[in-house]
Amino acid sequence: MTLPPYAGLLGVTLELVDGVPEIVMPFGHHVVGRPGYLQGGAIAGLLEVAAVAAVRHALAAETARIKPINATVDFMRGGRDHVTRAAGEITRLGARIATVTAVAWQDNRTRPIATARMNYLIERATG
Amino acid sequence: MDWDPTAMARYLLETPSVAGHGGRLGQRYHAHGVGWIEVAQPWHEDLVGDEETGIIASGPIIALMDVATSLAVWHRCATFVAHATLDLRIDYLRPARPRQIVIGRGECLRVTRSIAFTRGIAHDGDPADPIAQVAATFMATAGNYPRVAA
């Protein structure tokens, strides 16, 4: 799986943890909002990359376009000067719509800094 | 202290030592009026989410709208207030045109002691044909928002 150019701007990499994709984002000035904290947009971008990676992973070898319909992001804690990880979990993968919940955390996955619910339109390549 | 939304937006987005993520994305002040403020996101290859189409990823659009709606709260309060985004909802109404500048417009609907409610749109030239609409809420993180006339 290759990540888009925007993932390079964020400075994120993909790791497979027990076969499940996780997106890893080191801290840096390029993702900072208020001093010492991650910008909400950078966290949302990380969640989006993780959600799309989860859909791609679920679609496996299938060729499909994945188009975002909407996203709702909740910010629970400030993102500090630590590595942030994010993973998407597919709530439902239908013929046309994928619903994904993505979680971003720093030291402890049970204490997320943000979560998001996203809907994607799946356009599968026709035969 | 006089409120100058242009100076505030430029300070946050165009001062290299301050403008972290917004600076990396290349965002800059665009315009403001009574009750609204706009931030510009020029197109760049680094922002692309889909290499086949060259369409900008959704992350930079959310970052743009987060900044535009945040500025809209300060614009309504006529002062800077330390706050954090509580949540943000975005609907992608249509794809952005590749290689086109995106404008994020934020409006603040109401400010209470602790919470500010906003909405916004992203467009690429015609505000009547938006790319996305958002609703975002913010919470004051150090004290309260000032009293603002309804």
C-alpha cells in the first residue's frame, strides 16, 4: 500500500501491527498549532490517512476509488510533543459505502487524543 | 487593544516561527468582513490525496477550516482568546478542482462563556458553489470567552 503525497507532508509512515495498518506521525514544527501542541488539522489529517489505509487494507487487492463523503472529528486531549499513532476500524464495508472509526493516541491507546467517524464512497472498478 | 483580524491571521499563518502546520501547508490570510474571515490554501503537489486526479487531500481542507473558524471566533470576540477545537464536522459537497486555490470562510454563530459555535464553507472561487461545509465548536482553555453582544 502506498500513501499519498499529503502523507509525506505530514511526515507519517505506515506500520503493520499484527497485520493491521497503523499510521505513525512524529512530532515537529510542521504539525504544530498553538505552541507545544499538535494542530487540530494535522490530527484530523492523520486520522484521515489512517481511515483510508484501513479501507484500502479491507479492500485488499481490489481496485477501487475511495472518495470522502464526510467526517466528524472529536478532539479529547491536546497532542503533545510525542509520537502520535492512528488506526482506522471499519464499522461497515458495503457495496458502495464504507463507515470507519479512526482513533489517534500518543502513549496509551485507551487515552485517545482524538477520534473520528468517516463515511467514504467506494467506486469499485467494473469488470 | 484594537482588534486587527488581518494582522492576527498573518501573524499566525505567515510568521515562520509561529506558523507551524498552517505555514507548512502554505496557508495565508485572504479577506474578512463583518462576521466572517477567509483563509487561503494555495494548491501544491504536497497536498494531493489522490495522485490519479491531483485532488487535494481532505486533511488540508480540515486544517484550513479549523483555522478559518477559529479566527472567526476571535473576530467575533474582537480579541484573541486561548481555545481548543472541541469537534469539527465536514461534508465534502464536491471535489476541489485540481491546481485551484481553496478559500476557507469561517463564521461564528454564538459565543458563550466556555463554548463558541461556528460554521464555515470551503470554496474555490464561487462561495455559492462550495466544496465543503463545516460546523465546528471550540472551548476556551484559559478562563472564559468575553461577553459578546448577540
